[in-house]
Amino acid sequence: TGAAPEPIEMDGVDQNACLTVDTLTELTELPRRLAVIGTGAAACQWAQAFGRFGSQVHLIGRDRTILPCQDPAAAAMVQAQMEQDDVRLHLGCREPLIETMGNLQGVVIEQDGQKGKLLVDKILFCGPWRPNTAGLGLETAGVAYDGRGVVVDDWLRTTAPHIFAAGAVCGEEFVSPQAAEATARLAVHNALCLMGWKLDRLVIPCCIYTKPAVAQVGLTRGAAADRQ
């Protein structure tokens, strides 16, 4: 069942006029000017890709750096390459205001106390994901869930012990293809075998498909330092 992008909650936004990673396939031509909202993996991947396709890309985010959850040295390498690819970075911004101006979208940004407006043809929002739990009859099946997703234990069992869940429906941390595959294998094994494997034993790699690509296995240096 997976997950879908959260509804866009931003002043002035027309939900039907803005793109998410799920609706990019609706594009029939390359936007000449594109604003990408976000600084995470998806935002950086698509911003760089559209920049290389030939769009004039503005990447806008609240964070002071891109890829804030990754190793700073790796993020800095990606940021340097994106700047070489002429992706225009607007970092450390307050939440932008969207204005519709005929066939164009105006993105009002405030950065270090200075306001400006960017005129673009399309806006791509790369925000958080929401698990698709509606309409599944989970209450009838005795499967508990909350805003983060289906509740599972260390063996990926739901609150109905004969039902297992895996992937993005369990939470945003499992949205990536690598995490979805790893948890799916674990859930199948535990559903069919007497000797189960625990979720906390998994070391799930992740990959961000920028150029240069960023691959990570285990803790970043910052995360390791926080655990000391």
C-alpha cells in the first residue's frame, strides 16, 4: 500500500497547480523555470536532474545546507556539483509564499531578512510522506496504526499477530527502495519461519541518486557522536 506525499500546506498554494514526486509523470514538456521546495534527497535528485535537462532550477529550503541528514562532507560535495550545474540554491529561507500570476507562479522567499520573488513555470514540492492506511479496514482486522503508519514490533508483526507489515506503510524511515526491500524480506521470513529475525539487526544501506551519488551504510559520524 506504500505511502504518498503529504498534502501541501503553504500560503497561496493551488494543490492542482503544483507538482509532487508522484505527479511528475503528468509533465508533457520540460518546464523552462522550476522551483523545488525542500533540501532532502528527493529535492536534490530532481533539482539536479531538471537542471541537467536544461531547466532553470531554484532549490528553496529552510535548512542552511542541502541533505541535512547526511554526512556533511558528502553533502558539501553534492552541493558544490549542483552549483556547477547552475542549480540556484536559496537556503535558510522562511516558508515561502506562493502567488499565481497568470500562467506563472510567483515564489516569495525571505532569506536573512531580505525578501525576493522568483517567477517560475512549475513548483515541485518534496515534503514528507504519509502512509496509505485509509480504506484498508485495519480497524476491523485489529491492526493498530497512527499518523506515522502501521504499528509493528521488532519482528514486523502488527497488533494482529498473524499480520505483518513492511515498507513505507510502517513509517517515513522505510520509504526508500532499499528499506522497503529489506523490511519486506524480513517480514516474509518471519511470517514463514519459526526462528524470526529482529528489525534492529538490519543494517539498511541507502543511496541518493545525485551526481556524485551518496551511499551510506550504518551511522553517520554525527549520529555516532550523539550516541557516545
